[in-house]
Amino acid sequence: MEIAFDLSTIFTDNIQRLDRADLLKYSPKRHWAVAKSIDSLGEMSSKFHGWKRIITMYEKIVDHDEDQIVYIMWEKVNGSKSVLKGLLRVGYKTLYLTDNDQNQYMEKAMCILDFFIVQSEQRAGNGFKMFEAMLKAENVTADQCAFDKPSVAFRQFLEKYYDQKDPVMQSNKYAVFPSFFIGRHPTVPFTPRQTKRASRASSAVSSHTPSRNTSPIGRNRPRHDSVADLMRQETNFARGRTPVDPNSPTGVRFYRDQKHQQIW
């Protein structure tokens, strides 16, 4: 993309790093080309990624609560013109993240917020050059970064150049890679929760399993005699009963009432 301004009059690098202080210094009133470059590249990036709104604009970066940094790749052409090749916007954010084991973290990470190379400048190594310049300037590695809504093309880029595979997608639309969590301590370690069905089954088993140290019959629980116990008691009762003389008054009365002789 061509812009009618010689950026070499204010920029010192072909991949120019601009923080909030730089952007305020290159205000639209004094250097309209800086805001124009950022806004034009931001609009092209949103259309390329299919976003419903433009997320990278000069005013949004300057007015944002958190400090953000924008990188612009450009090149001077004949006369007082420049060619815009790409844009990269980054910034530190505190994120709530979860790893593949469901451990939860609260981390302040370098976030890649917008990354775009003009289509006519793609497949020429410009994306790698720009991303490498950012990593070196911010003193981070690719696996230490968090990526805001990374596209399929961007994930392929990270796999090709930085061997970053299988991103861990987050509920906040960010993505990090498994190696991001190496050496970090979770804020909330994952604790497995027992399901209701498993809990009921466990309770049922424990309620039917007698304790090794207690009797099946509690100390204060009334004892129910078994049939064998009753038979033994009956035998003992019969053995201990005094025989009755059938010719005695008691024996005659018993025979008369029962119509049989005693059997014990």
C-alpha cells in the first residue's frame, strides 16, 4: 500500500516501533502520515480477518488504558512516497488462563493483538522478519506470548517458524501454547470433583460394608434370638422341668384338661 509521505523523514527503521510516547509525539496535527498509516493498515487487517469492526486505530491506541505498542513495516520508494507492508500491535495484559489439565492461572503476558501483512507483500518473508523484530525488541519468545483470536493462517505461521502446535484455546478468545505454562504455578490447581452417581454408589457400598472392629449387632441394639437359640432354650427348659405324678391331683387335672399324658 502506497502513501504520499516520505516516512524516512521521521522513522529510523524499516520496522518502526511506536509506543504511546512516540505516538503522542507524532500527533496527527504535526505528522498526519503516522495516524494515516496505522488507520489504513488497521482497516485492511480487519477486512482481511473478517472482523466486524476495526480494532487497530491511532486514537484507540493512544486512549487505551493499557500501554500498547505498534510496529509498522514500510519502505521508501521514488520521490516523497512510502510503501506500507505490515502492521503488528502488541501489549501486556493480565489474563485468566487454563491449561490442558484444567489448572487455572492469572498471568500478565505479552499479547499479540493484531498482525497483518499487506497481501501483495505476503510470501516474501516479511511476516517472519516483523515478528522476529518484535520478539527481540520486547525480549520475549513466541511461546511466552498469548494470541488474541489467532487465525488459521497465523497458527500455521507459528507452527512453521516457531514449532508451536496444538494451541490451548481460552474462553476469552485468546490462545496460548502448552509450553507457555512450563515453570508457572497455577493460581487454582485443578481438583477432580466426584459425580453425584459415583457419590451415591460409594455411599451405598460403605453403608452395606460392616466395620472390621465392630459387631454386626450394636451394643445398645436389642438382640433377636435365632431359631437355633430358641430350640436350645426349649430343650433346656424341658430338661429342667420337674416330672408330675399322673396319680397326683395335679397329674389327674392335667390329664383331664389336656386329654393326653405328659411327654416330659
